[in-house]
Amino acid sequence: QVQLVESGGGLVQPGGSLRLSCAASGLIVSNYAMNWFRQAPGKQRELVATITSSGISNYADSVKGRFTISRDNAKNMICLQMNSLKPEDTAVYYCRAYGPYSGTYWGQGTQVTVSS
């Protein structure tokens, strides 16, 4: 059974940093395109960052230069380092594993709130 478990969310002041983690079981993260999505209240879920199976990373324009996605193959997990956080980064952040032939899996989400 596949499980993706996010952690690391919380309340942070504007300009602060958080590091989100997504621990996987039942699949090998290096075999999938791994994504971070976020969904703010009343808004559609949006793609924030991707790391492909070959290790290439991509970011939404709104987070480029502030967020960094990484993968730890030994721990079978991915992370999202978020720096210079803004109130508009407030959302529930979700981890997703996408394999074109292996299926799509989502985590349960972790809340990030940026507020003074």
C-alpha cells in the first residue's frame, strides 16, 4: 500500500523559513516525478515544484528563487525548503507522486501559515 506522509508545516512570520518533508512507503520516489502542490482557501490547487525521476527540478514563477525541492533516495523522501515566506504562501501543501504507468498518489497535506 502506497503512503505519502507530509510533515513540517506550521506558523511562521513573513520572511521566515520552513522545511516540508514527504516520506514515502510502498513506492520508490526516484522512480516517480515528485511534486509539491498547494491549495489556499477558495483557490484551486496549484503546482509549486517538481523533481523528475532524473533529478531535474522545476518551480512555479511565484516561488522561484525562494523554494528548493530535493530528494533523498536513501530515506525515500522529498523535501521542500521554503525561504523568504510571504503571506500569500499560506496554504495546505500536498506531496504527489506521478508515474505515467504506475499511478498517481497524494499525501494528506500539511498546513503552512505565514502571518505576523
